[in-house]
Amino acid sequence: MNALKKALNDSAFLRWSMMLLVSFTMATNYYFYDALSPLKDLMQIHLGFTSADYGFFVSAYSIPNVFLLMAVVGGVIVDKMGIRIGGSAFILLQVLGAFITAYGSTDYYNSGGFGYGFMDSFLVSVSPALKMTSLGFFFFGLGAEAGIVAISKAIVKWFKGRELALALGLNLAFARLGMGAAFILSPRLVTEANWTIPIWFGAILLLLGFLTFLVYALYDLKFDREIRASDDFVPEERFRLADIGGLLTNRSFIFITLLCLTFYSAIFPFTKFAPDLMINQYGVSRELAGTISSVLPFGTLVFTPVFAWICDYRGRSATLMIFGSLLLLVVFFMFTQRFINPFIPVFLLGVSFALIPAAMWPSVAKIVNTDKIGTAYGVMFTIQNIGLWVFPILIGVVLERSNPGVTEIILAGGDAVYDYTNPILMMAGLGIAGAVFAIFLKREDKTSGYDLEKPNKLN
């Protein structure tokens, strides 16, 4: 930039305002993703889902990102077409998917409403309710991960060389407020007359998030014009397929991506079952189960800025990722000990949920050039979504096979509880794998020259 003229992102007020705008949009994404988590038992009662059906519904989110490589494609689109166009398109897909999911849950649809007959005309062993809600969650996932890529690139664009870790950390923290709000509000929005109100509320929130992103886009357009008019403007290189190949041959990128896979495979699929775990394992009400589960994302609001500040001003990002992975192992072991108050392991899970992302995402910006950051995040989200696709299904299947007959008793209106021990042990194994990859990353950093252990802030 011209030394005499300040850039838009030189204004602390403006760049933090941009962070808040896109963080609200991302919070609505997180809200809808978890809005149905406290409703698992109601989906079993009203839609006839089994635990395996519920696991399949949750995994539908990741199908486009695993099999259509949408996170990679989205990252490439964001790098080529820009944050405004790419982000707006992907967030609109989320809105469409949310409304389809809500519609597929309604009594109107399940009593033979529009689309029911078509959904009932194929794969007759699968209920039309499961098909329609899964289709909606598929479309939601089609836009969600790519939308997060766009938002992450927006943060990097406005904060690189400044308080990047803090900005990315606060972005995640505010987004997880949406997650926490879903756990608290969803069970309380249920009425005897209409149990789908929480789903419709989430869809409307997503629509508001889309409108908020359009406000951000206006400032992004002004920022782009300013960048192009500056004396130091250098056009970004065009995307090449070799860029992905370059990422996949970078050992540091591989290790941090595998850590991302194991960490989020332990966290997000678990949160989809967490309220049901609280109800069954600790005998609490649906409302209290949601409240306990909400401690996880609300805890990140407190701890993410702390860990992000450490990464920005003190460094040690790779070391913090090791600690965060080991903490996962401790947390899931605690869940197997029923005498421990569930608030304690959920709180510690929130600490881990703050620690690893606060260190991991800014580290990617050190490993990858800014003009390839969208593609890099897209590759990571795609590989991450393999876990988000596989593990909800695995949890549902393991849960049913570990508890024969329980689903049938619940559907018949009887009292029965699930034993979650085996799914919890499976999640604990992911904590061990994550720690191994974090150790490899730290060892590689000694020779890579990326300086992940050094502070992120340049001045």
C-alpha cells in the first residue's frame, strides 16, 4: 500500500467489525448443524428413526464434501472467484438445505405432502422422512464447509500480519456460541403441538446470516478495489491442479491435516450424540442435557482468545496441539466413569476445542501462501469430512449393536437406556491418533522453516 495512505484493514475498528459480521454468519451455520442434536429422541418418536438412521442423517452433511470434494472445489472457487461471489453462493445453499430439512420433518410432508410420494417410490426400505431430511442436510453440507472456507479466507485477508490467531480464534468462539445456543434453545423451543419449531428457527437464522454476509461483501468489494489501486498490488497466481499436489507433498501440511481429521472426528460426531448420551447415561431431562452439552461451545468463548493470544505473542502452536489432543483422551476416559459430574468432562472438552483450533488454523497460514489458503482450507475440510461422514454412522451402529433391543423399546413407548461406553472408547482412540500426528508436526517444524513454535504476530 502507498505509505501515505492507510489501508482499510489498518483500521482496527473496521477489521474487527468485519470479523464480527462473518462470525455471525458462521454462528448461524453452527447453530443449524447442532439444532437437531437435542432432538434425537424426538426424531425417533415422530419420524421413526433408529440410532443408525440418525447417524446416517447426520453423515449426509459430509457426503458432498467427501464424494464431490465440495470443500476443495469451494476453496478453489473462493480463490478464483473471490470471497464475495463464492461465499454468497455457498451460504445460500446452506439456507436451501436447512429449509428442506425442516420441511422433511413436518407432519404435513409425512402425511403425504408435496414430494412424499416421489420419495416413497424408490428405496422403499428407507423412509421418506429419512430421505427428505437427509437430502436437506446434504444441501446444507454442500454449502457449509465451502462457506466456512470463504469466511476463513476473509479473516486471513483482513488480519494476516496482525492479530490473525486471535481473529480466527474469536471467529470460531463466536461461531460456537451458535452451537451452544442450539443445545440450549432447541429443546426449549419444542412444543407439544409442534416439535419442529427448533428446526425452522435454525433455518430462519441461516437466512439472517446470509443477509449479514451480503453486508460484509460490500466492504470486501471496497477493500479489493483499494488493493488493486495500490502501488504494491501483485495479481494472485491462477489456480493450478499442481497446487493441490504441492499441498499433499508438504509433510507439515499432511500432519496438520491428519490432526484436523482425528480431532474433528472426535468432536463433531460426538456432539451430535452428546445430549442423548446425557439423557441415557446420567438420567437427566432433555433440557438439562442440552444445557450440559452447551458448556462445551461456551467454554471455547472464554479459552479461545487466551490460547490465540499465546499463539500470537508467545508461539508454541505445535506444542499446544499436542496438549489439546492428549486432553481429548482424558475427557473421553472421564465419560466412562459415571460417578464424575458430566459438567467436568464437557468443560474440559471445551478447553480442548478452544486449544487445538486456536493453534491449528493460524499455523496453516504460515505453511501455505495467502493466494492458496482457500484451496488449502478446502483440502483440509474435505479430509476432515471423511471423519464427519464415517463416525456418526459408526457411533450409531456401535450404539445399536452394544444395546440390542433398546431402539425397539423406545419406539414402542417404553423406558430404556443406551450404554454409550463403546462409542466413547472409539472416540478416545482418536485422541491418541491426534496426539501422534501433533508430535510428528512438531518434529517436522524443526526442519521445515515454518516456525510454528514462534509467535504469529510480526510486529
